[in-house]
Amino acid sequence: MLELRPTCEHCNKALPPDSLEARICTYECTFCATCVDKVLGNVCPNCGGGFVPRSIRPSKNWKGDNFLGKDPASTRIKHRPVDPAAHTQFAAAIRNIPSEKR
């Protein structure tokens, strides 16, 4: 089940469960759209993958107890600011490879 982490790992911006700004990689590393675009260049600093918008879990129990009230968002913050210079060096070799081919 998707963890729905509460903040951007780089800038620590709040990303509530209904945020349209949250971006995740396949390992659920979570960043805000601004950091993905302006700092990371769509390259995850932890795995090298790309990012997609994070799904929004339904807030109401429409069917089968599959909703935020039963499966709440995580409260565990992972604040791991990225070193821009180190990330630029890391991402240089893979930045131009489409994320689905990395």
C-alpha cells in the first residue's frame, strides 16, 4: 500500500494526502513538483528513476473500506535534502534517458 509520505524529502514542504504537488518514484521516494522539476530534473536522487504524480487516496469510504480513514497517510517524515552539485553529477549520465528506459 502506498505510504503517502507527508513532506518533500528535499525541501520539507508539506504534501498532505490530497496534494496535487506530490511526486513519487517507484520506491515511493516523495518530492514536491517544484523540486522534481527545478532541482532533480526528474531523476530520483535515491534510485535514478523518474517521477509520476502521487495517487490521491479516497477520503470517503465509497466501497470496501478502501479509504484514507482506514488506511491513513504516513506521519513519518523523511527529510533528506539533496546536494545539488552531487545530484547534477549523478544525474548527468542518465538525465537524457527516458525514465521508462532507465
